[in-house]
Amino acid sequence: MKPKGSLLLAKFLITFVFAGVILALFGKNAVSWILLLALLQTALGYLGNLCALEKLRNLVTAAGNGFTAALLAYVLHLVVPAFHAAWASLIAFGLLVAAGEYFLSICPSRTK
């Protein structure tokens, strides 16, 4: 797999696992909504990284991705009546995504 493809897959898996742990267990949300949230966050995070990674540091883009993940989950909470998210779960989800994105960005990539 190409490095960008594996990076996107890793971003998706990080978001899906953290959303599953936080929002599915504590919010009792369906896996289909978690999957949609992870797909949307992966796409938005990738577009944000394309625009901002050259100009900003990894810590700032990771924090932006965490904020975007929490904001997207909140918007989903407002729009979809079946999706439930408490403030504590939104904050925990955003922090976990930010930490995952930060550690993903500092891991050495295998380009050989």
C-alpha cells in the first residue's frame, strides 16, 4: 500500500476506534453512526492537513483535527436524533483524536 493510503487508513482506524470506545460505549450510539463520523472526520482531517501542514507544526494540526472531530460529533448530535453525545464524551473524543493524530504524525514512515 502506498504511504498516503496507509496514512489515511491509520487515521480512519484511529478515529473509528476512539469514537467506538467513547461514543458507542458511553453514548450508546450505533456502529453505523460511528462509521459515518469516522469517515467524515478522516476526509476533513486529510483536507485540513493538505492545507495547513506545510505552514503549521504537527501539534497545531493535531489539535485542529481533535477540535474538528469533537465539533463534527457535536453537529451530528444536533442533526441526528438517534446520535447522543455528552459534553464529557465530546471532550474526551477530541483529546484522544488529537493525541492519536500527533503520535501518528511523529512516527517515522516507511517509504522504502
